[in-house]
Amino acid sequence: MLKTDIGKNYEEVAVKYLKKSGYKIIEQNYRLKIGEIDIIAKDKKTLVFVEVKYRQTKEFGTPSEFVTIQKQKKIIKTAIFYLKQNKITSDFRFDVISICNDETEHIKNAFSCENSKYYF
């Protein structure tokens, strides 16, 4: 199985998990030159930008630990563009879904863009 196929497979696992948890999926694999957001969903009135990370083992850390500061910055830049492009003013947050083997961990508010001046 190719790496991209593995990623898509686990993004689908995350989508099913979110739907089961009552989230409405808005978009998947939102891509720009500056970055990508795996899943954009609605949790009640809050827009949620979700990064999905998968690892076979936790030998080198949990999957969520691989969402680096650089990756967060790219996600934030992409999310801000999405918000502006769609004229969205509702609350939003950044979540990470960490998948290792059959274990799924959902980290709400995994990171924020409070210092968003650094991203423009």
C-alpha cells in the first residue's frame, strides 16, 4: 500500500469517528500551495480544522507529536485563508486525530493561532 493510500485510509477512519461523534463533515483534503487541511468539520456551531496523524507504533512518540510547529503554521495559514475566502466569522478550533494501530485519540484544541500575526 502506498503512503498516500495509507493516509487516505486513516483519514476515512477519522471521518467515520467524527461522524459517529456528531460532527458534520464540510470538506476533506482542502489544499492550497501554502498547506493542506485533512478534514474541515462542524462541531455544533464551531468550525473544526482537523489534522489526522497515523503511526504504526509509538516507538518514536505518539502520532500527535508529529504535528510539528512548522506543520501547525501551515495548517493555520491555510485555515485563515479558508475563513477569509468563505467569509466565515464563527468560532473555530484546531484538533488532531491521532491513530496508532486500532487506537484513536481525538485532541480538541490541539493548538491555536492566538499569535496569528506570525502567520501573515
